[in-house]
Amino acid sequence: MAGRWDVVSFEGYRPASRHGAFANFWPHGVSLRIECNRSTVPGIVRDGRFVTQSGPRMTTEMGCEPELHERDSRYFSFFDRSPRIERLADRRVRLVAGDSVLILERPEQRRLNYLPERDELDGRWRMESLTLYGPQDGESGIGLSDIPGRIVIQGDRLSYDRCPQFALNFNYGPDGRLLKTSSPALPPKPDCAPLKMARPTTGLPTPDQILPLLHGNPWVEELGTGRMLIANDRLGLVVAKEP
């Protein structure tokens, strides 16, 4: 069970986005979210069950709609009921406590359900945010509303229109990756003025990481409402399509 898991469903409810609901198992417990607050429950997997242990618990206190808060409460307390863990044939797992059932799936498998169609990639994309993924559940991010220009995808070509000299050609892989083909290698420090920050902040991603991300065979994933994630294991760039 160790590592990251996305929530497929909990008590019959299916989250709208895979990024808003998870149960990630670490050596000293499980970290949880289901579209509102986050929580940690100390414990271990033993004899086919999750067993709580003494230790610190952390729960955020974001303001959400009453229905979300009620679901939070049921989801977090679910793990105090020593749920039974069952492996399913489709590589998912089912956790059961009384009448409550939680279905989990690995992120790398679940994201395949959110692949855009090839023709949906074409267009001009406004950059919204950049997230740096850290160990376990750590992450930090910045907004990109003040970054000029657009990412442009047309056919098998991808570019940042303010620095077109760093455009690349790609194939769209069956796993949703933009596989770079015959384009020149990206320099170690590409000279692209709009993506340079005057004063980078320690621990946060920086816009100059965007070009290496695009050239590094990232995967893409639909987020809904005309938005898309371009990501690898370290960085996630959220973009929105222009009409």
C-alpha cells in the first residue's frame, strides 16, 4: 500500500477531479483529502487492515460547503474503523469498514482516464500556475498571470510564442506524453527573458523551469473547463485554452 493513491470513489461518491482526492500511505500513517480539507491519520497496514496508532494528527480548516465538510468527516473517520484492504483484479484496491467502501487507484494508472484527444491539444494556451512536487505530500506553487505570451500547439509542434527559438516537435504517445522528436537539444540555461524572475524565492518553482519541462517528455491531462495539466514527476504546469 505504500505511496500515492487516487480516490476513485468513496461511499459511492466519485470525485470530479483526481487531483482533489487521495489517500497516500507513508511509513507512519496516511494523508487524506477528498475535495476540501486535508488530514493525516497515524497508523500502519497490518494483517490486511489499516490500524491506527498514537501520534500527532493534522487537519486543515478550509471553509467549504456543508456537504463537503460532512464528507470530510466521514472520510477521515473511516480510517479509525480499521478498514479491511482487498486487492482487485484491475490493480485497484478496495477498503471496507462496515457499509463504507473506498476504492483507490495508483495515480499513474488513473491519469490515463483523463487523456485529451489529440486534436484537443491544438491551440493557444495561457499559463495559470506552476507547482513543484516535493517528497511525500509536499508541494509549493506560484501563479503565472503576470507571465506574458502563450504556449502554442499546432500539429506536431509546440512552442512558447515569446521565445520561438526553443520550439520543439513531438509525437503524442498512447500514455499521454508529448514525446520530443527531432528538435534541437535545449541549452542548460535557455535565454528566454519573459521566463526569468528577478528575485526567485527559495522553495518555490520558477518560470525558467517551464521550458525544460516542455522539452522533457511531459504527460498531459485534462482538468476540465478548458484547462490542462502538463507535468512530470517534479513539476506541474496548469494551462487554460483560449477560445
